[in-house]
Amino acid sequence: MKFQLIGYPIQHSLSPWIHGEFLRKAKMEGNYTINEIKRKEDLPFQLEEMKEKGVTGFNVTAPYKQAIIPYLDELDIAAREIGAVNTVHLKSGRWIGYNTDGLGYVRSLKVKYPEEMADHSLKILLIGAGGAARGIFYALSSEGYQHIDIANRTAEKAEEIAKLGKSWTVSNVYTLEKAEQKLNQYDLIIQTTSVGMKPEADQAIFSISSLKPGTIVSDIVYQPILTRFLQMAMENKAKVHYGHTMLLYQAQLAFEIWTGITVSLDDMDEQLQRILE
Ligand code: ATR
């Protein structure tokens, strides 16, 4: 089976390593290669070429998660609602688009914190309103979590996301300053912006001063693995959830779509941490 990743730049992507491990674990013949596409205009030609080469599934990363949509034959409901695609599968000659980013992330939270995540009334704060926040909001909302507030620098962008959810009327939209004062109300706090990534590793979107006991704090930034935001969460005795798990679980879901096989992630979490450190 042949799989690919398209995007630009993608030379340092970890997806070939992750899917290489999956193919090995599933005892399947095949490969996962990168296909760096520099110009958006080349997308339709590249799709044709992938078909000719026998590629049956590919991942899409920046900057093409939205640009790929007009060239696909169908979108599943998540990709349609989120308005972005990260996984494409060739089925009966037709390219079908999916989005496994947010769904994968929510799966990772459920695996790591099964008891806490079993409570659908837990109070959730999502920080940020970009593409990543959109995927996570959709996943949480479609899996029945009823209370999701959003905090963002630009209020209008947060309002747009809030309208996506089935239960958007119970969600509140806050400024970052307001959310900072309300942190001790939440059971789960998810940081989805790029603030805190290398080389601004000493930055955090805001400071964490008081949390409810047992709050789970998650940051989707995975370079560095331990962000300033997560350090502050630890100092406040939070349970932390690292960003690199999103990478693993979105890939697990993509592989499931392409092959029907759910590979076990076993030791891959620790291995990936070592690669990133
Ligand atoms: P992605 O698709 O990776 O989520 P994005 O769509 O560019 O990226 O979204 C970036 C998010 O990070 C947005 O919520 C953005 O806030 P705005 O909507 O106000 O632009 C947020 N963000 C980025 N840099 C920020 C900063 N320095 N301070 C606060 N928020 C920031």
C-alpha cells in the first residue's frame, strides 16, 4: 500500500516515521513518503499522478488543508463542518476527504484520562480559534461534551467556532484576560494556539495562577514538549496532557480510514517524546 504526505515545507515531518511504524506493526507491505508540493496550482496534477502511482491514501498539511477541498470528490461530515481536510482516501476511484486532527486529539484524551472524560458535563475551556481549535471544538461537541467555552484574542473568530457546535448556546466566548481570571472553573483546559512554540519557548498565552484540583491542562504545541503553559499547569498541580499525542492519534485514525486496522500505539508515545526532546 502506498501512502503520502503533501504540504510545504514537510522535510522534517514526523509522519513518515509514525506511519512506517504502523505499517510494520500491521505487517503490511507498503510505504509512506513525502510529496512536497511548492505551488497550490500543482494540486490537481499531483492528485492525478498519485492515482497513477497507486497511492490510495494521503495526509494533507499546511498550507493545503483548505486548498485541497475543491479537488476532492466527497467530504465526510467532520471535514465538511470543520472546513479543512488532513486525510484523503481513494475509494472506488474517488478521493474522499476526512479530518482526523481534532477527533484524534479527543481520542488521546479519552485514552489517557478515561474516567474524567467519561463525564460529558465537564467544563472545558478552549484557548484559540484557529484551524486546530476548530477541529477540537467539532470533535468535543460531536462527542457530546456539553460545556465548551472559547477564549481568543479576536472575539469574532471565537464566535464563528462557537456556532459550529450543536450545543453552542451553552458555550461562552471570552477574551484572554477574562478567561485567565476564570481558570479555576474548568475541568479541562486546552491551549490550541502556536504561542509557546520554539523559538518563543519561554512564552505562554497567559499565566496560570489558580486551578481546581484535578484539572486537566493540555497544550497542542509539541516543540518543546514541556511548554511554559504546561510548566505553569504543573506548578498548579494540574494533570497535564502533551501535544505530541495529537500527532500520534490523528495518524492512528488516518491509518484506520485507509486500512481498516487500528494499530496499537504501545511504546510509540515514549519513543516520539525521545525523538522530540
Ligand atoms: P492553526 O490553524 O494552527 O490553529 P491559525 O489558524 O493561524 O493556526 O490560528 C492561530 C490561533 O492562535 C488564533 O486563535 C490566534 O488568535 P487570533 O484569532 O486573535 O489571531 C492565536 N494566536 C496566534 N498568535 C497569538 C498571540 N501572539 N497572542 C494571542 N493569540 C495568538
